[in-house]
Amino acid sequence: MRYKIDYARLWDEQHARSLAQKKRMGEDRGKFWSNQDVVDRFVRNVISGDRSRIESQIAGMQIPPGSSVLDIGAGPGTLAVPLALAGCQVTTVEPSAPMGAAMEEYRRLVNAPPIREIRSRWEDVSPEEAGVHDVVVASRSLIMGDIRNSLLKMDAAAKRAVHLYWFISSPPSSGGNDELWPALHGEPYHGEANADVLWNVLCQLGIYANVKVETRDRDRCYSGFDEMREDYYNRLSVKEDWQREIVDAFLLDRAVSEGSGYIVPGRSRSAHIWWEKD
């Protein structure tokens, strides 16, 4: 089948636009995900927040105990630690050292077995370093270019199945980026390509994957108003007082006080895309 649209190129071009916009605003995503405050908040939500999404993902993958699993973009062990606890032999790929340290702390907290770590971006991992595993997982971690080779490398690293979780409506959209970015910077917000593009890339690679779509609440939780405000300032590249006033007004209108903390309500539509190997 010949496609009129090169979806891999479409993905890569959208990723490049998003990356260029962030660089133009002085934003470094590597530093963002290595920021200790960001990591601490992320870990707090993983351990103490609503675990229904994590439990649903693990149940949906149906990975038998004893399987070897490669978790790409593992963060603080959101899936890696529960999978290790369930009896899987887990290897993670995660470039952020603070995220890796948080995963180790989480692992020790629940007394999960040791997890092998590869401290790198997936794009930079060689096939030899990645190895071959029963199952490959990448959950909400597909912020990467050269998507064609990235996906082919995932497929080659899997003996039984590959499971991808990605967004149909992007998280920045539900977090206010689409609304706030034009008011703050005078241009549209360029997010990453969504799951519909990803599925079409796979089709063009000859991989005809299964898809399950989920819609769920995706609240952003904060311990206080100052933490919430600083997170939005950082994510939206806010530098000027007039920009802070716009963000503050947005948060005062949208944020909900809950106990001693705050929640910014949101909705997320995501896709579980997976294929099984012959």
C-alpha cells in the first residue's frame, strides 16, 4: 500500500518544531526532567496519587511473571517497579539521573527485586546495549525524533510483544498550554505528534498494531499554590511580570483547593498501541 502522507516524516517534523520552540524559549527538557522539584512531585504522584492508570496498564499488557521487560523512558519506575515486584526481570532506559535515583528509592521502599538501568536516551542506545527481551514497553515517553528507526529498534528488541502508550490529546493541551502559550508568546504552542500519527507510522513500517483508546481524568496535583505557580512558570517559559499575571489569573480560575494542596483538573485521551511478534 502506498501512502500519500509520509507519517514518519510528519512525526519528525512536528517533533523538530516542538524542540525548536522550546530551545528558542531557553527551555531544556533534559534539565526539566532532571529538576529535583519536578522529580519529587512526579514521584509523589506515582506513589501516593491515583494508581488506577498504572494498574490498568499492567493488567492490559498481561505480561507473565518471569518475563524479561525493557521499559523505555521509565522515569521514577512508574511501571518498572510494579513489574519487577510482579516477578519480571526489568531493564530500564532513562536519561535522567535524578529519575533513576528516585526509581531506586521507590524500588527499595516496596522491596522490589533489582532493576538493570541504562542511563541514556533511547535514540542513543545501541541494539547490542539494549539487548533482546520478551516485552518492550514505552509509556508516555515517545518524545523522540527519527521515529522510524526508534520504532524499528523497539521491534527488534522484543521477542514477544511491544506496548506503547501515547496521547491522542496531548498533556500540555489539558494543562493549559494551547490556551496560555499564544497569550504569553504570541504564537501557537507546538506539541508532539499524537497517537494517530504514531499508528500510521507503524502501518507504513508494516506493523499493524492493536489500539485501545482511553479517556480519563488527568489532574495536576500540587502541595501548595506556590509550587503550582512555579511549575506553570517553568513549563510555559514565563519570564516577565505581565506573563506571570496571565498565568496567575488562569490558575486562580481553574485550580481547585483540596486539603492543603491544589489540583488543576484536566482530561486526557490516550491510546494503548501494541503488537505481538510471531
